Amino acid sequence: MSKFYEIFEAEKENLIERLRAHPFLARCRNGEMTLTELKVFLIQQGLYSTYFTRYLCAMMANLPGNPEVLALAGNLFEELGFAKDSPTPHSLIYRDMLSEFGLSLNNAVPTEGTSNLIDTMFQFCKKNNPAFGLGALCLGAEALVPALYSDIIAGFEHIEVAKDKIAFFHIHVECDDGHAETIQRIMLDVVERDAQQLQNIVSAGQALVDARIAFFSSLDLLNKGKATDDLVEGETFTL
């Protein structure tokens, strides 16, 4: 086992702990979240997730060789619905979930926190040095998804939302560990060749968690600053 594996695992656990300490996720776990607040999350998370395949493609363009690109192609195929065990694009699964709640991304406006999260991810994925994109997508995103989405699922469960209405989150709790492991194997190869890349990987992951924390804080500010009727109007969510 690589000597860097335990470093990555410890950093992942630290980042998960930091993220889950945010009041938004704590309220999900404690059953204190309202449906309106969760709908706000669905829209803002949807705006961020809309770009996911583009984050991945931007990072893949900077990988050192075809073996690494092929390793990540499986993640991309699953997102796009080309994998045998995942025949539906994840974007369509998310759209269908929004429809279950009478929501749509049409005309939705990102909060400052959402825009910053999107920009931060692109910033790292576009860097010529792939260590930054790998750290952002793994330590700052994929490796956090099972813990993050488990808390979101708990929020929905506390208000008795049926499991099938939030299938997207259940799917990603199950599959994103595999996505993170694929990226982590490439990260380990990168740092084995050049140990100085370790700091670049870790710093990118930390920056994405900072941006994700700001994302949740912007949701709290939005929920406090607007009345329920302003947040959810009829069947279409707008801001």
C-alpha cells in the first residue's frame, strides 16, 4: 500500500468532519429541516451539478496519459448513462427528482455561494497541473458525497419523503465511493512520481470544502431573507 494512502484517507475524514459540522447538515441529521429549505438546496445543488461532466472533462484534458483518461472514462460514461449498469444519464435522474417536487432549474438564479462553488471547481479542474483538479474532484467532491448525501437523505426522511422521490441521492451514496477510489488511484500515482504534488492535491480539496461550506451558508442566508412564498411559487422554483 502506498505511504500516501493513509494521508489521503486522514485528509478525507478531516474534510468530511468539517463539512458535516455546518448547521445546515446538522439540522438535516437532527430533523429540523423544512421542506422549503430542502427545495432550495435541490435547486442550488442542481445548478452546481449541471456542470459536473464539464468539470470532469476539463480535468481529464490535463491528465498525464491515456491510461489515466481511460480509468476516468468509466466515471464519465456512468454520469452520461452509457454504462451497462447505469443506462440513464444522472442529469435526467436529477431532473426527474426535481419534477417530483414540482421544481425546475428553468430561470433559477444561483446564490453567490453556488456561483463561487462552480467557479472554484472549474478553476482547479482547468489547471494544467492535474494534481489540482484531482484534489478538487476527489477530496473536494466525490469522496465527500456519501457523507454529504446521507445527511441530506436524513433531512428528507425526517419529513417523511418517500425514498423513491430522492433516488438520485441514494444512487450516489452507493456509486460515488467507486468514483472517488478511481480518482484516488490516479492521485496516488501522481504523488508517487512527485511527492511535491501532495500539497497541491490537499490544498485543492480544502479550497473546495471551503467553497461548499460557503454554499451552505448562502442557503441559510437565502432562507432567512425571503418568505416561503418568495422561494417557492406554484410549480416552478425561482429566485
